[in-house]
Amino acid sequence: MKQTRLISSEEVREQSEYMQKVRSFWGGRELYVYIETFGCQQNEADSERLCGMAVEMGYTPTTDPAEADLILINTCAVREHAELKALSITGQFKHLKEKKPSLQIGICGCMVSQEHRKEDVRRKYPYVNFLFGTSMLWRFPQILWEAMHAKRRTFHLDTGDPGNIAEGLPVRRAPGHKAWVSIMYGCNNFCTYCVVPYVRGRERSRQPACILEEVRTLAAEGYREITLLGQNVNSYGKDLAAEGERYDFADLLSDICKIPGDFQIRFMTSHPKDASEKLIDVMAREPKIAKAFHLPLQSGSDNILRAMNRVYNREHYLHLIDYMREKMPDIAITTDIIVGFPGETEEDFEDTLDMLRRVGYDNIYSFLYSPRKGTPAAEMTPVPQAIKSARFQRLLDTQYEIAARKVAGLVGTLQTVLVEGRSKTDVTRLTGRTEQNRLVHFEGDDALIGREAVIRITRAEPHALFGELE
């Protein structure tokens, strides 16, 4: 396996020099940065690093793009809808550039790691100053400086060697009690429907010492929930293995749990082919690890799983579920489902519904299959849209019934909740999540935000619980 290249401290220091160049370029002028992020939690974590570097360059974060002197659009490529939405947002910033010619607009992330999207931006969005792919994130200060200083558009696709990791970059996290920690990047799985290996590169793991130090710092700063991120966290450490015993994800979790502090650990995303009984044993043993597991199924049909190149079958998946529930009877299990993958028959879809009933998921994240250019599945015979849509609704109806039954038994129970803030749908209520990641709404004072509260559940809906402070 190709080894990960750690960006040298000299290279990182060079970027610090570019940060100072950008800061000096504006001569102390008050500057603002606006960052729009699409996609997964890994993109959110990337945006926190982009924001950290922007702050070092003299920019203050703003939630108003009209106020900004620098706009960054951090894009996703998992589904076409996300790409089109990012491009639509970019189009809306054209008038801001017309009003403020000095405004710098950059697009980064997974979408622009694709050659055809880079060309789309070059031709259709002439007011975009620069773009760069996922492996170039650490070079953002240099890219911005070159675009400003040369006063010309710059386009940076990923280099031919995307297997790198940069440590020591500044991070500006959103206010609150939650933190993302990326433990690895990239993917080696090459599911036939997915562009991630093409836009994020091969799997590469951060050194354990760097991760542990970051978590140790976050715990000392009072973060209550720390989520470990990777395209497939269960593959962590494979590229670091030398001769002798391998240090894997379960080992990393064990070491994180030894760090002093009142915090909880979550992680995503897991791939069933690499999920191990050792990992489940660590989860069951360690009270700091939330008893919640997101295990993407994608399809309940062995035929479709083979066509997807998922490298597991129903039997293996169900064994993992049974082992989890044996070790942690109260564990919450969620999943991803793709409806209408090319070649999916009615029998294949019924197999998926059967898996929903057999597993009894607490929640599912379901998607209609979206062809991605350059992937093998894009060349396969599609399922008609009407059939996909009808199956999608049947899937939602089935899961709604399952979830309603599961939460009905929670009425009257006491639930410990980590309070997140005001509800987005009802500002008179606070909202928080249980260890099993169930959403709970209740009335309370803002002083509870970031703290744990005990709530008696008075009403249960499939996607949310309602209760009162004890």
C-alpha cells in the first residue's frame, strides 16, 4: 500500500509566511470571510481549517456574504444535486463581485477535483478568482496570495500525489460544545456508484500521536462531544502499519478514552467490510464512546451489493448487528440506503425492505440513486424514475412504522440529553441529543446549553422526542 506523505514542517511554515503576506497586502484594513459548505462532516472539518487560515490572514468570519471580502464555496460531489446547488449559490455571488471588484471568490472541495467541473467554472463563472481540490487545502494561503498578487484567475486541481497530510494548520471551530476531528482522509473501496476515491484520493491516516494531542486539547478546552471523521474510519491505520502488530481504529478509540475529561466520542463513517468485533468490544467496554453506530447498508440485496462492489453480504452485515446488540442491547443503529441502483429488481428492493424490518433501524438516510460521471455504475442500465420514486416512498413508509414502534416505548422514561441550543423549528424550546443520538425538544433556560440535562419523555415521534426537565 502506498505510504502517506506528511507535509513537512518547513512546507507548513511556508504557508504561514503566505498568511502574513496576505495580511500585509491589505495594510490593516478590516476584512471579512464568508464560507459556504456543502456535503459531509469531513467538508465541515475542512472548512474549519480554511476559516482558521483565513483568520490568520486577517479576515473575520461573517454570516453575511454581502459583507465579505473573501468568499469560499466548499463543495461536495457525492450527488449531482449537491454540485448543482453549489454552482447555483456561486451564480448568486456574481452581483457581489460587480459591486465590490476587490472581492475574492474561491471554490474548493470535492466537486472541483473533477476535471469537467473545473472547466465548467472556468467557462461559466469568470468572476471566480481561484479554485483548488481537496489535497490542496493546506496550500490555501499560497493560492489566495497568488490570485491576489498576480491579479489573475488560478486553477489548482489535485496534484498527481494526493496522498499527503498536513499537521499544524490553524483551526477556527464554530462556537459550541461539539468538535470534528479528522483521523484519516480518502477511500480505497471504489464502490461502483461513488466518486469519493477519485476526488479525495486513497486512504491515508493521521499519526496516532497527532490525533491524541488534538483530542487532549479539545477535552481541556471543554468540548463535550468529539466526532472522529473519515470516509471509512474502520480502515484507520492500514497505511501506517509496519512490520509487527497493527494499530487500528479500535486501538485508537481505546487510547482516546484514556484521555482525562468529561467528553463523549462519536465516529463516522463505518464500512461493514472493515467493522470488527474488536471495535464493538471496545465500544461496549468504554463509557466515553456513545452507544450509537452508523453502519451503511446501501442495499439489502446480495445481487445489488455485488454490483455496488460493497464486498460484504446480508449474512455478514446481520452478524455485525447481532453482535452489537448482544454486547450493547441499548445501542442505536442507523444506516444509509440507496434506492433504484441500476439493475435493481422488485425482488432486490423487497430484500432491502426485509433488512429494514429485521434490523429495526432507529433512523435511515435514504437517497435515490444519482449517476456520477466517471463511475462504473453511470454506464449501467438505469431504473426508470417512476419506479425509483415509488420504491423510495415505500421505503420511507416502512421505516416510519419501524421508528414509530421503537420510540413509543420511550414515553415516560428519563433520558440524559446533551443540550445543543434552541430548536430550529420552535425557539421556545431547547433541543439536545441522547447518547443514542435521538433528538429531544423541551422547554428550558439557555444556561443549559452545552450541559447535560435529564428529561422525562412525554411524547414520541419517529424523528424526535418531546419532554420536560426533571
